[in-house]
Amino acid sequence: MLEIFRVVMTNCDDHQHLVVGGVAQVPMGIWRHVPERCAHWPAGTSLSSLHRGAPRAGVKRIAHAADGRFAVTDNYGDTREYAAVLTTCQSWLLTTQIECDETLFS
């Protein structure tokens, strides 16, 4: 749904443009970008520096944690708990590729 929304809202279906250097430079630019002001981190912080230069592994499992939060387990088996989870993948991946209890959906 999000991909369809993105295509329609940006007129990508009618008004396509060539991105010189390839579109991969967009997420890489965001990854390396150092904002002028950071509200929660010191000056000079980028996404890359927050993640020690490498993206986190893919998500393997999303479950209820004992304290009511969400337990997210990555492909390396590292589990972290969060107050909220926002997914941007296709919804069918949540039941076919990610171990996910359907009672999590609201």
C-alpha cells in the first residue's frame, strides 16, 4: 500500500526522471548525512555513526514482551524491546517472512 501511495502521490507512474548516479545514492546520502542540529545526539552524529557504520540485521520475529512492549528479534538472534513498532514492508511479509503473532495488528 505504501509503495502504491508513493507512486501515485509523486506521479512516478507518469513523470519519471533519471537520477544521475542511481537512486541508491538517496538512502546512502541519508545514511551519511550529518544534520546541522541534533535534538538528542551530539553534533556530528549521522545514522551511520549511530549504528556503528552498518545497518541492523533484518527482522526475524516481532512478539509481545512481558511488560506490554514489543520484542523485536533480528536475524542474528538479538532481541530488543520497544514501546512501538512501525513497519514499512509489504503487509504479507509480516505473516510469511517475519515470525509475527497476528494479535499484534490493530
